[in-house]
Amino acid sequence: MPESPAPPPNDSAAASSRAHAAIRAAVFDGPDAGVHVEALPRPALAPGAALVRIDCCTVCGSDVHTYTGARTEPTPTVLGHEMVGRIAALGGAGLTDNQGESLAVGDRVTWSMQVTCGDCFACTHGLPQKCTALFKYGHAAIREQHALNGGLAEMCHLRPGTTLVRVPEAVPDVVISPANCATATVAGAVRLAGSLEGRVVLVQGVGMLGCTAIAMADAAGAAAIVAVERQARRREWARAFGATAVLDPEAHGADGWAEALRTHSDGRGADVLLELTGHPAATERGLAALRTGGTAVLVGATYPERPLRVEAETLVRRVLTIRGLHNYTHDDLARAVAFLAAHHHEYPFADVVHDGFSLGAVEAAFDAALGGRSARVAVRP
């Protein structure tokens, strides 16, 4: 009797098998347990969701603080939120970028660190980063339906509603990776400060945010950019990114600091202060160095410290404006990507990133970040 023909392949079974193929991720279990590489299931994608292959993830200062226990995040988790990659799979058709243009598998993208509801008071009043239903990539615990939620993994599972920005091919991975944290935050600070053209800008703290702030001020046509930084290596970065003058706060002291700044501002003081350190003494000195009518944007104070010693009368009589910024808006991210696309070849962003760590060497990457010799450390999952 002739053999019966073989049944046709079960396409649905094959698709199901592919859908649950394991994806490697660096799982963080807490500062005492460290990081280990684990295989997590490939997620089923809801409409509007996407799976992105991570090409590069840079280690942010907040990642380091979590790794060392200086800040607390729910565990187990996949850390990392500064990332760039290519779309590997879509949860159906219709996914678009921030310009409303369709996205497809293979497109190179970055995305907002935060997912927002779009409907609450904060979202509808220009503060989406304070959404009442906020979700942040790289800051959430692993859950069965959403395990791949950070950048230190082969892939990241993007939730529906995530703001995606297309990334030009010419911008290197290590340059664009910090866009959805450091660069976007500085773009937000510059937005709050107003036009920097022709103005004297004081930048306090020269890590990745400080380098970016100096570059943005320089590209905007600032009349002078004065950078203040304790570390000699970072003072070199400030000069490389376009600072007009670089001050060592230890060498100048409180009075000398303000006096040195006045020499670069015709005696008036700074028009704009971008305060990125969070240290109360530095903030007080920066405010004292502002001219009458100057504007301060405080960004670095994201950890508990002593209260500022600033008299209300001083703020009133000197007509100062003080703005605070925590994280950024979706438009700030778009401006950050546009800035790097237009200016990455003019400033040495790649030179301040320690590149080349694999997913299996994540702990070595954190050790390098703790060493502080680079503004960022890059992991290539």
C-alpha cells in the first residue's frame, strides 16, 4: 500500500515556537546579588507593540546608582535605558514614529525612556514625564508579560504608546545611545532656558550632560560658555566640546569663582546657569554668579541633600528665574536626536564613551563606569 503523503507543515506551530525562542538579558537581582545573563522568553506582541534588537546600550549614572545600591529599583530587572536598535518584529501594522510616518522591520530607532498615558493632567499640561501612569524602561521589575523592559539585553519589548524616533544611519551607535536620557534632558534644560544665542552660559558639572550642554550652547551661538568642574579629565572634555573658559572650583573658591566668571561677561555675570551637579554649594555659587535678571535651570539635584541657603530677598531683588527639570518631554527627545544628527561630527561625543563591552561583560562595564574615566560605557548586546 503506498505511503500516505506527509502532512503539510504546521505554520502556526512553527510560528508559536519562534515566538517563544529565548532572548538573552543581563538580569539584575540587587546590589548584593549582582548581574547574571539569563534567557528570557520572546514575548507575544500586542497591537502597537514592537520588539527591537539592541545594537548599543550606554550605562547611565542612574544605572550605576542602582547597581551599587545608592538608589532602589524593583528587582529582578533588566537595567539600561539609553539604547538604540533596529525593529525586529511588530505587533501588527500601523506603528509610526514621532512624525507619524510608518515604521517597518529593520528601521533604526531610539525611543522615549518613559511611556505615558497621554490623558492625565500632567500629560495634557506639558509634563508627560510626570504622568500618573508612567512606565520607564530600565526601571521596572521583570513581569511575565513584560520581561524585556531594559537595554542590557539582546532585545527590548516596546509597549504600545511608546514614542519612537527614527535615527539616521550616519550617527554612530555610541553617540546616539545617550539621546533618550542625557541628550534629551539637556535639550529640555535648554528649552527652559530660552535662546542661548549671544548669551553667557555657565555650565556646572561636565559629565555626559555637561559635555552635551556645552556643545548645545556652542552650536546655538552662545557668546561665552564657562564650565565648572572638579576633575581635571572632565575639564579637558569641557574644552574639547567648546567651553570658552573652564574653572576648577577648588582652585577658585566661592569669591574667585564668581569673579572669574565676570571676566567673561563684561562684569555682569552669567545670563544662564545650567546646574548639573546637584550639590547645594555649587548651586548656591552658580546662583550668585548669575546677572540680574538671569535664569537658572536646575537638573542635577535628583538625590536628597541639605536645603539651599538662598535668601528670598536675593531672588526678588535680582529678578532671578529658577526652573527645575526632571527627565524630559517627547519633543525634547526629537530635538536631541536632531541635534546629534546635525552636529555629531563637530564634537567628540564618541571619544568620551568607553566602547566594546559584551552582554556577558556587563559587570565589567559597571566597574568601568564606576572608574569614571569615561562619560559613558557602552554595552553591545
